[in-house]
Amino acid sequence: MKIIMQQIAVISCAITIPLIAACATPTVDKHSRNLAASCAACHGTNGRSNGGPPVLAGLEKSYFITQMMSMKSGTRPTTVMGKHAKGYSDEEIAMLADFYSAQKP
């Protein structure tokens, strides 16, 4: 009987722990994830660059938005990012900020 109770406890944990983890993980809008996919070529998957381009994962939302808006307006000199930033609406930049701020660096 003791072995059966231990097995039930193990099975319960195996089912419950992933459910708790899924609830703790922030949900990300699919459109935001799709927007971020185009950034992955340079900034890495989910913004985790391996060097060169900056890491975007974990950036504070307001910092990300400020930088993107300054690239979009041309007040921050860039090579390629100014062109990319101009292609995003203000709403899409905010969505990207939400996405990257939710990522672990």
C-alpha cells in the first residue's frame, strides 16, 4: 500500500508541476512572437544574442521603446536598424517591448 501511495504522489507531481510552470509563464501574443521572429536573425532567438547585436531579452519596456522610436525617427544613428524600425507601427514597437521584456536574458 505504501508503494502505491508513493507512486500516486510521484504521478501527481509529474502532472501538477508542469501545469504550475505553465501558469507562471507569461503568455505572449502570437503576433508579438511573429514580429520578434524577424529580429532573431541578428538578435538571436527570443532576443538572446550571442554577441555582436545587442541582447534584447529582458530589456525594460520603456528603454526598448525609447531606443526603437529614436531609430525610427532618425535621431539615433544606425546602419540597418533605422530601416527596420521605420517598418514597425508604434503599436508593434510596444508589442515587441512587451515580448522582449518577458524573455529571460
